[in-house]
Amino acid sequence: MGKGGQKGKGKGRREEQDELVRTPELDRRYNAPPSATSHNVNSYLFCLSLYLRKIIVPIEEHMTQLECFWKFSKFLQA
């Protein structure tokens, strides 16, 4: 068999990373009606628009301390 036989068996395997666990609380949030999440969406979009227009700039030292930032950012790494 060629080199393709070892595909996925090396550095950077997904199994070695911390798996995110789907909890009942996460399911409730995911299945929430739009009326329950509209405030969060509006706040997020407002902050995103300020960031994209370069009105606000996040402080990188503070961002790296946020659990949501480092949990998400590790999945963006190759």
C-alpha cells in the first residue's frame, strides 16, 4: 500500500485535541427561538461592525485569556 495508508495517523490528529462535548445546556441554547437570541445577535453584529470599521481594536493580551478564544482558535490552526 502507498503512503496514503497512513493518512491521519500522525501529528495534529483531531483525537489528540480536547473534544468539545455537547451538553443539554448547549442543546437548549442551540435550539432557542430567535426571540431569545436576538439581543445577543444584535450586540455581536454591532461590535463586529465597529471592529471592521476600525473604531475599536481588541486587546490581544486580554483576548488570549478568554476561554472561548483559545478553545475556538486552536481549531483554526493547521
